Amino acid sequence: MNSRIGCAVIGHGGMGHFHSHRMVESPELDFIGAFDVIPSRTSDLHEGGKAFESMDELLADDRISLVTVATPNDVHKEIVIRALEAGKNVVCEKPVTMTLADLDDMIAAARKAKRLFTVHQNRRWDPDFLAMKNIFDKGTLGRVFCVESRVHGSRGIPGDWRNQKEHGGGMVLDWGVHIIDQMLMMTLPRKLVSIYAHLDNVTNENCDDGFHVEAIFDDGLVFRTEVGTSNFIALPRWYMLGENGSAKIDGWDVSKGEIVMVSDWENRDAVPIIAGVGLTKTMAPRTDDTIKRYPIEQVPGDWRDFYRNVCACIRGEAEPIVTHDQQRRLVRLLELVFESAEKNETLKFSL
Ligand SMILES: NC(=O)c1ccc[n+]([C@@H]2O[C@H](COP(=O)([O-])OP(=O)(O)OC[C@H]3O[C@@H](n4cnc5c(N)ncnc54)[C@H](O)[C@@H]3O)[C@@H](O)[C@H]2O)c1
């Protein structure tokens, strides 16, 4: 008997292909097929995979218990609810949707159908995130008072639906949803108090092609997230400041990251230096006898745990890793990012 969970993909573009390939590789999943409004997108399914001619045909297939939705953002809600109503368990690509009201409708549909509904927040397994979260959780740097997390590119927004607001385009909803989710996961159980956001429109007037968000937490932590698509010189992916040291990862490669810790706080005999046209003692670089440098510890993590968890939830053996409450907090925060930028105001957050 086949005890694997039958699954399918709706929306078989870039990310749909990612999912169908991973489903084929998974020993727990049985990939049945995919549907896309553009038929050529399902012409290259692996042997045996069915190219469904309509969403109704896919949703009526009793072999399918799990559907992953990987369409543009503006149609997630409608498709997720239809799949839940057809009795399917559902994984939705990020951003799950654009408003808290829409998300609540999706959650209500999942509760009514008594089916799993979760979101593919895959970047919770990124090695750079896991490594920086480990430093944060362990208190390696002493009390952390500032974190900066950013992604910088220099290609503007690719010319598909991603640069069209009506399809849920823009960098807040594309990359922001990943790095803001990482921020919310890293800082638990702190409360987020307020945010201030600024959106960029450098190459794109229709939707944001970059943003800066400053979030303040109840212990005073300042957490800055930033995405840029016109950054020909990239700043570090991660920069973390604690009372006793700093940590940095320049790109995605944790092995190139570095921690610098103070080893002798009492040694205060800084020698003034000439900086620019002035003299400074405060900004004089530290000498090697008062600091120590360490590599950043790599933390084991396996993205495949996402689908392992989905399968375990469907079998009734686990609770979802990506929960409705986490998604409600995230989507509410994304709403506030747009509102703060529009009003040019710092806004209070409560959820
Ligand atoms: N988690 C990640 O790392 C990650 C990375 C990239 C994209 N995404 C997300 O995946 C989703 C898809 O992005 P993409 O890059 O694959 O886009 P894409 O444009 O490459 O693919 C989207 C596909 O959906 C199809 N489609 C559109 N409307 C449809 C409908 N009503 N029914 C069925 N198919 C429909 C399109 O024809 C297209 O083939 C988005 O929500 C995006 O944010 C997630």
C-alpha cells in the first residue's frame, strides 16, 4: 500500500518547479501533478506527473491530499480557500496574503475544513539566519542592542508581476516578508513596540523596489530590516551589536562571517588618532591586545524539515512549525510598514 501523501502544485512557474522537484525527491510525498493557467508551464513535469487542465480537475482528484499554492501573491487567497473547501491540506507560498482580514478568512476556511493550512517560510532554515539567531539566543555578545538584516541587489525588480502592485508586487512583499519573519522569529518572546518604515521607488514607480524598517522592541532592542535593488555596493547581510562585541556576515556565506569581542574593557588608554581633518580618541581603532576575533559557528539546519513537518501534521503527529498566529503577526506588521511609509509616522504595534 502507498502510505505516501499525494500532493500537487497550483502555479507552476519558478517556485512551482522548486516545489514539484522537492516533492518528487521526498520519500514521504507522492507527486501527482500540477496546474498552471499557462499550459506550457506544466509541459516538463517529471515522468508520471499529470498536467491538469483546470484547477477544478486537480482539486477533484482524490489521490491528492496536499496542495502547494505557488501563484502570484494576489490570487493566493482565492485558491487557498478553494483548495481547503475541496478538502485538501494547503501549503501557501509567502506572502500568504496582503491583509490581515484576508488571512483571517483563509484561517477560518482551514478551521471549517479541519485541514492543515501553513505557509512556506523557507528562509527560517537559511544558514546565515540560523547562525545569527544562535549568537542572539546564546547571548554571545552580551545584551544585544542593535541588529541589522538586509539584502542588497542591483537589478531593480525583474519585469514580471513582481513589479506590479495589483499582483502583490514590490520588495516589502517579496523579500521583506522573509527578513521580517526572521526578525519576528529571532526576537521571540520580546514584544514589538513600534515601527517606522520608508519605501524606495528608485527604478519602479508602481510599487516599492526597496525599503527600510526600524523596529523597536520592549527591551529597547532596535532591529533594522532593509531591502535594496539599486545597491551596486552591498552592505553586510547581518550586523549585530552587543555590549561586549559585534558580529557580521557580509553575504550568504557564514564561514566568511566574524565575531569581534572585547577582551579587555579596562584598557582605556586609547591613543588619539587623526581622522579626516580632526583628532579623535573615541573612534581610535582598538589594538589587538584588547579584542579577540572568532569565526561564526555554523548551526545545522535542513530546509526539508518544512515538508517533513507538513507530512507529520497531516498524519496528526505534529503541530505546524509555521503557525497561524505567527502569520497574523507578520501580515499585520507588513500592513503597518505600508501605513507608516504612507503617513511618514512611527506606528505602535500590538499583536
Ligand atoms: N519562498 C521562496 O523562497 C520564494 C521564492 C520565489 C517566489 N516565491 C513565491 O512563490 C509565488 C510564485 O512566485 P514565482 O517566482 O514562482 O512566480 P512565477 O511568475 O515564476 O510563477 C507563477 C505561476 O503561477 C501561474 N498562475 C498565475 N495565476 C494562476 C492561477 N490563477 N492558477 C494557476 N496558476 C496561476 C503563472 O502562470 C506562473 O506560471 C509567489 O507567491 C512568490 O512570492 C517564494
